[in-house]
Amino acid sequence: MTDPWLVWYESLAAFRYATLHRYHLRVVAEPTFDLEPITLEQAYWHLHIDTYGSPLGSDHDDWLENIGIPGARSWCEAYLEHSIAQQTLELTTDHFPDTDYIDLPFGPVLSIESVTYLDDGGTEVEFADTDYSLDNYSQPHRLYLGYEMEWPTVVRQVRNSVRIRYIAGYSLPGDSPPGEFPLPHKTRIAMLLLLGHLFRFREQTVVGSGGTTLPHEIPIGVQSFLDWDRARPHFV
């Protein structure tokens, strides 16, 4: 007798495989350092770094700004399948779906910049912003067609003929008015834990003399904090 759980799992795997090969996602604009959720001051405090001058600085600033902080954030983003720092993403597909919505991965989605497609003649056509809406309650967030609207039927059958560009990432602490999606404390703690690991262990680590064990993997605490908010497509 076929195990129903195995059938469910295989159907889920097939769905995810088809989805990944139907849609493509790229980062159009990487976040600048002023959009990073961990500031230099927070890094100094967490890492116990001695500072000097006004404004405060340290001998580690270049590493923190260009490697440590963005590296810790990028790893957490990949594990969560969420955007943490605000960035511009572009989702492409070869044709419109059978449903009246399109899932927008790596949210939270703050706004949709544009929705375009190529018509039969190869001309790029842009939707009016009144032709669609953003549903930021669903998981993942979705782009919905406007009321009583239908997707265009004349779409050039070439790769990436449909393009959706949007801003994703959590709100910044200084946003006024306050943003709709503040960064969860658990995510910030995970990034600081990972930053501390990267700061202390710059190379591959091993078991040292006297049996001292030096970490050689991402600390389990990082994953434990992130697991609460990790994307789970099968809940959609």
C-alpha cells in the first residue's frame, strides 16, 4: 500500500521543482550599508570592540562594513528565504499563470515598482498600477490582478517575457511613520550571533591542542533563532 505521506511529499517536491524552474529571481539593486539592519555601533557593542574618535570608529570598520555585517545578513537571508535588508528584486517568468495572482518570493514585499510583459511584436508593455494590488497578508506575499481583470493573452513566448520588479525587506528602525514590517528580534539576534562567529573565526577551524574544540560550522543557535520565521512554502 502506498504511503499517503510519501505521495504528499513527492507531490510537494514536484510542485516546488516546477515552480523554481518556471520562475527566476535576481537582485537588481543590492542594499547599501546604510540599509543594513546591524549598525556599526551595535556591532561594536556585541563584539566588545574598542572604539576611538568622534564619530566613533575602530580598526575593524572596513571588515565590518564590507564583509562581516553584509555576510552575516546574506547568510541569514538565504536560510530564511526572506529579504532582511531592503533591496530591489525582479521576478521573471515566460508566461502568466492560470491563477489571478503571482507569488512574490523573498519578502516581505514593501512595494511593487513595475509589472511588464512582451507582446507578440516584442514591444514591452507596462501595467498601470491600478491593474494590480499587493497582498502582504498572504505568505508569501502576492501580486493580485485588479477586480474583474484578466492576464494578457498575447504574450511573446520567449524566456523572461514577464517581469515583476519590487522592493523587499524589513522596515528600518528610523522610518517615519514606522514601517509595516519591523525586523523580528529573533532575526537580529541570529545575525549578531553569526557576526560574532565570523569575527572570531576568520579561517576554517579545527580541534586545537589540549582538546580545545574550535567551532567549524555555523553555531546551532543561529539556526534555532531563524527557524521560527523560516519560509515554509507548504503552508501556502
